[in-house]
Amino acid sequence: MTRSAPATAEPVRTPSLKVFPGSVVLGLAVVVAVVLVGFVVSQQRLQVVTADGISYLSIAQQYAHGDVAAAVNAYWSPMVSWLMAPLIAAGVGLTDAFGAVSSFAAAVVVGVGAWLAWTETRRVVPALVYVVAVTPAMMAAAPARTPDLLVVAWVIGFLWSLRWADRTAAGPARRRAGAAVVLGVAVALGYFVKLYLLPVAVVSVVAWLSVRWWSARRHGTRTARPWLTPAVVSLAFALVVAPWVGALSAKYETPMLGSSFGVNFGNKFSSTTNDQGWPFLPVPPNDAATTPNEDFTPSVYGQGPFDRPTDTPAPGDETATDDAATDATVDQSDTSLVGKARYYVEQRLLAFPYYVKKISDSAPATLPIGVLFAAAVVVGAVRFRRSPFACTTAVVGLVYFLGYAAITSASSAGGNVRYYWPLFPVSVLLAAVMLPAVWRTVTERGVVSRVVVGVAVGIIAVASVAQNLFGVQAPFVASTTTTGALPVFSGPGKSAVLALAEDMVASGDLPTDARIIGTNTRVTASLALLVDAHAYGRSGQGYDVSSAGQRALFSQVGVQYFLQFDEAGQPQRDYDDAGVRVGSFTATIPCSSDAAGVPPTDCRVDVVRIDP
């Protein structure tokens, strides 16, 4: 009699031993990263708000106070103001509300990006590499009170929605439609965050569908109802944005998606468009607005008086808007279609080296990662069928990069680096999801190859920490300068402009809701936000309270107070012909010039009530 072999017991699976510890480590790393960002934001909370930030905060205040008609704005995208408005309505301070939104955006960038890397590779090391490399960049970016960190968060979230749509593309129609709805909502959210993201999202979706179609065609596979995803994405987008587009169109009495493209990019095709025909004295767009910069839409910004007093010289320069740097380096008067195309190409070629340098200086790893991935695609080492998320990430990063390359200007030295913040997290995420495949390849080639890859990964993290936390550029960038360590646990304290505003409020010399103008437009705008006043004018106009013609113009638009900024050692001015000096304050602030980057000096600020 044959004895049957005893049944072997089914091995007990313990996925928790593999998954749980890694997930805990990654979760703790993300929590630490978000806490560090919060520390930095809290240390910078008492610093000066940028000109763009003043507009976003003022609009958020209007939403919080229920003045929706005034808050609806075609120039400044609404999302950051929408997120701040409930916090302000609940009693949170203005800068604290902005800091909370920035911290939330940084948490999305770090947390969602790490989750994407982890779920894509099923390994914790690539996700930790992403967290370690990206966190210092988020810490350095978070104190800036602009929506640009929210743009980074949207890009990471958009990659998640694209991955979902890609994974369901070959599945049942109901799942594909659900994923397409989410993708359409993501495109709409990008439109709300920043108008520039709308073409980025549209081109990215089209490029993803095209790459997917080409890959399926090469392998002889077909997708049923290929029109379903683009149709549902378009419908979902239209339904979500329709109320906002309707509100804009009703307020501006014309079909309107937004006005920032027309304002900022109209001068990209001919130097003859640099003259915007703006008036001499811009005024706030409505009674609740803090500055004229709150709406650069030409029909609104152009509502001030056009006449310039005869005793006032012509303005010396024009104010640049969000990215409205002029392309005046080439004298181009040919306004034909061919002439505009030639001018556009010349200007973009001139700007491209500055653009590349700006990106390379802020994040040296960004472009090398992109170039190496492109080379891997060209030689066939990477294919969409094997690495769909990596290819999708590369497509989005390339579209974003080419988009700004198509509009940046040489005169602005490549534009503001904060516009390019998304490129670094996207490139690091791309490197992280490809790391396991790269490691498997180099393992077969020996120890030296593994060391090279390990060192490269270490350099990415070390460079990010050195540049963003300690302000050290060399040897990652051809520069020996340092910008100073980022204050994480001890901040610079209260800004001099904030202290000056508090002194003005305490003295009562500048009442709430006052209409003001000053010789330093930048500081005047900051003071207007902090003391709840309304600032008039723009930089470079040369305002002079002793000019009778200017005072008549001021009275015409309702200006009540003039702020005279003089070096503290200068003799006191005589204001008898202009009005009454109601107060005088001293502060260490940028004084005699309102140009960007002017160092602070001991400054005397006289508050003059203009005689009607």
C-alpha cells in the first residue's frame, strides 16, 4: 500500500512584512517634509507680500466679504484666492491664509509625488529619493506668496489623473468614462489655477492620446470607441468651467476665458505692440480693490485719466505685469504676418539660452534627466508599452518646457524662475520611476556602473539640499555666490514695511479706506494692503505732490493722501501749497526708488493730506 505524501501546508503570506514597513517609512518622510515646509512658511509669515500676492490677497478678501461681483477677475486666475477666502472669512490673517495654501500645495507635491513613485515601482527607495530631493525645493518655494507652488501641485495631480486614464484606456467603457471625467475636471482645475495651464493640459492630453494610439498601432491592437475619452474629457471640462466663464463674460460684456494671455503675450510678435496705450494714472478697478494692478485687462486698466499734466515729464519706464516683459531688443516695425513670424522666432532664439540657464541654475538636474530619458527613448531602451507612466510624465514635462520656451523673453533674462518650478519635481519623479529599471540594467554591468548610478542619485539630492536650504551654488552651478541659508527654525522677524504699517495704523494718521499715492509705488501698494487702504498709480510715473497739475489729477480720481519717501537725512519738505502733513515715520525700507531689488535705507515717509 502506497502511502500518500502528506499535504504541504499553504505558505502563509505576510505582505505586511514587505509593504507595511516601507509605507510607514515613506509616510513618516512625507509628514516630516510637510512639517518642515510649515516651519519655513511660519518663519516667513511677517515678510513683505509681492505685487502679485497683493492682488491675489485683495481678491480673496473680496470673496471673503461677499463682494463676488468685484472679485470676479479675468486677469488673475481665481483658484488661490478661492482657497484663501474661507480662511480669511474665518478670521485667519492674510499672510497666514496664503501660507496655509502654499503649505497645502507643497504637501500635494511631496505626498502625491511620493505615492506615484511608490505605487509605480512598488519600492520605497525611489519614492524616498523623490521626497529627499523635492522637499528642499518646496521649502524654498513655499514662502513666496504667489500661485506658482499651486501650479506645481496641479502638475503632479494632473499626472495622477493621466495615469488613471491611461490604466483604464483598454478597459470597459464605464471605467474609461469615469477616468475621463476625472481628467476633464483636472484640466478645469488647471485653468482655474493659472490660465497658462489650460494649453499645457490640452496639448498634454492630445500628446498622450497620440503616443498611446501610435504604440497600440505598432503592436496591432485597437481600442473600441477611441473617441470616448477625448469626448468625455471635453464635456467634463466644459461643464466645470461654464459658470466661471459665464461670470467673466457677463462682467466684461464679451466672451472671456481670461485676459492674461492678451496682456502678457501680445508683444511677442511685434515690437510695435509694446505700447499698450495705457493711461498716465491707473486707478483701482473697483471700490474694493487695493491697487490698479488688480486687473490688467485693457478695458479695465485703461479707465484712468489719459491726460498728463504739462509740468510733469514723460514717464521713464513702463511697469511690467506678471510676465509682460517687453521684447524690445530688436527694432521691428514689420507688422505683416511674415514680419511678425520672423520677429517672434528671432526673439525666442535670443531668449532660449537665458531660459535654459535660468532652469539649470535653479535645478541643475532637470535638463540632464530629460536629455537622458529622451536618449533612452531614441535608442529603444524605453517604450510606452513597457513604461507608460514614465513616458506620460516625460510628455507633460516636455510640453510645459516648450510652452514657456515659446513665450519667454531675452529682455527678462529668461523670465521669472518661479514659473519653471514644476520642471524639477517632474524630472525627479521621472528619474524615480525609472530607477528600478536602470538599477537592474547596471547590475548586469558590474560594480562601477552601480556606483555611477548611486553617485548620480546622491548628487541630485545633495544639490537640492545645498542650493535650496543652504544657498550654496557651487559646484553644481558655475557660481561661487551664496544666497544665505533658508530660515527653517528661526526667521528674519517682522519686516520693516509691516512695522511701518502698524505704526501708521496706531497713529491714526492714515485712516482705513484712504485713497493714497506715493513716490515709491511698490511700498505704497504694500502699505495699502496692510492698512486697508487703496493705492493709485504705477512705477516710473514720477509723482510729485508739489505739481499743481498732478494734484488736480489726483483730486479728479479721488486720491486723498500722498506718501513722500525721502532719505532720512534729507531736509524736511514744505507742503504748504499741497496740503497738510499729518504724520511722519522712519523705517529702513527701499526709499528713493521703486525699482525692483533696491536695497533698504533709512527712509522718512511723510503722510500728506492733499487739499481738495
